[in-house]
Amino acid sequence: MITVTLCRRNLFRLLCNAPVMPVRTSFYALPEFSLLFASAGHIQCENAAFIAAQPEELPLSFQGRRCVAILDSSNSALRAAAAQLRMPSLTCGLSGADTFTMSSWQRDRAVISLLRPLTAFDGTVVEPFELPAAFEIPPDPFDLLACAAVYVMLGESCPFHQLDLWNLP
């Protein structure tokens, strides 16, 4: 089980294809991970992915067996805050230096790229890949990449293993 902290409502829609509930802080159990809407304070759990586009979206402290911050790489203050917490990070952005990026972006599709191997929460080594994604309403690029990062961190349970195309709502 992975606990994911969210401060961005659109990520919820992408992660579970469900309507967004009108609540400020809630906990939702999904088959492979849990979602926590919060401006995260002190987080303690076994596996955690902290999705952040701004420094205030990071937890004040965290404790767990495996934790990773999924960061918007365009925010240098955010990267510095994660480094100060000594939090392992996966960066999402439009640079070749990022862990997750897009090799193409169009109005109704994108190609998500994992640029370097990473170790998922279950110990699986995930090799670089490209995955086409199609959508009717373009998601925020960071939200799309962060969502892909969460799924990849599932390792063997990642739904991308069986996909040639990721169809988003």
C-alpha cells in the first residue's frame, strides 16, 4: 500500500477516474494506494509518495520504510525544500534532467517518458520507457507526469505493464 499526499484536486481525477469530492482533507482507500488530501503535516506510513508543486505542499516531517517526493522541477524552492528534508525525489518536468518528462505534447495526446531506471516501492527496478497517453481534456502537464510517477512506484502492480496507450478521461 502506498500513501499519496495531494494538494491538487486534478490528480485525484487522474489517479482514480472518479469525481472529485468537495472536501478539504480526506482519506480515500483505493486498491493499490491511499490518497490523502492535505497540506501535509507529519506523515507516518510504510510507503509514501508526496506530490508537490510548491514547498508548502511537502510534509513538515515524514517517517516510513520508503518515501519519495514527486516534484515539479520548475520550482527551485521546492527542490531545495525537499533536499533540506533529505527526501528522495523524482522530478517531473520538461527537461532531460527530469526523471519523468514528455517527449511530445499535443492538444489530445502526449508521450510520457521515464528517463532513468528507478526502484519501485516493491523493489522492482523499472527501466526507462515511453508511454503514449490520450485525453479529451488536456491535463496539467505536471499532474499527468506526477500521476504516472505514482503508478510506476507500484512496481509489479503498475497498470502500465499491459498498456500500449493510456486513455485518460
